[in-house]
Amino acid sequence: MLTVLRPKSQITIPNSIVTSLGLKEGDQLDIYEENGSIRLIPVAVYPKYYVEQLQAEIKLVKEAIKDGKQPVFDNLDALFENLEEE
């Protein structure tokens, strides 16, 4: 598909791509150049405090795994089997 670079460096993303990716007005896109191509990547932006909370929780889970207090499953079936036993 072709698009035209408009004044103020604007382009229109074809509707079929917008629909296919489920994009809507206000969504944020990361844009960068890579090997002569322009890449647009949809991104989700979260508040810093939320990301910090997730990082802290991940750290706790990793420590629990290391200490043997958190079970680790090879697949979903093993997880569900464990849940059914409880």
C-alpha cells in the first residue's frame, strides 16, 4: 500500500491496517528507522509507579522460586492439575 507524506511530515495509515491491529484514535506508536525502513510499533504506556510495583512483585516471585517456595510448571496442564489437587 502506498501513502503520501503530507505537510508537517504526516501520513495516513491505511484503514485496513488500523482495523487489523485494533488501533484507535489516541493510541501511541513508537516510530524509528531501521536499515532504511520506517517502523511503527503500537505501544502501551503505563505509569512509572505501576511498572515499579510489577518489578517488585516479579522480584518476590523469583526469590520464592529460588527458595523452593513457589512451584514452577512446565506447561499449563501441569498447572491445572496442581490447582485441581488443592
